[in-house]
Amino acid sequence: MTPKRACIYPKDIQRITGRSERYGRKLLQDIRNYLDKEPHQFVTIKEFSEYSGIEMEEVILYIK
């Protein structure tokens, strides 16, 4: 399976976790801080998968 895009958005995290979109924004910020990324840089699906412990294939199912 290949994703149609490389980055993940708060709405995707909302669909995956069942939490709010605000939680998704905070989680993306936490991942950026953990990876020493700048605020304008995107978080990839792979980075989210590694950080959250959710298999990449499972993440891809939710973002299609």
C-alpha cells in the first residue's frame, strides 16, 4: 500500500485515534518538538507511525 500523500494532518489523527482535532494539532506539535523540526515543517506518515507506535499500514488505511 502506498499513501497518496506524504504528510499527516490533524484531521487524519482525529480519524485514527477518535480524539478531537485539537488533540491532533497538539500531537503534531509534540512530534515536531521530539524530532527537532521547525514549526513550518510537515510531519510525515512514517514519522507519525514511529512516534505513535501504530503500524504504517493502519495509518494509511485511515488517510485514504
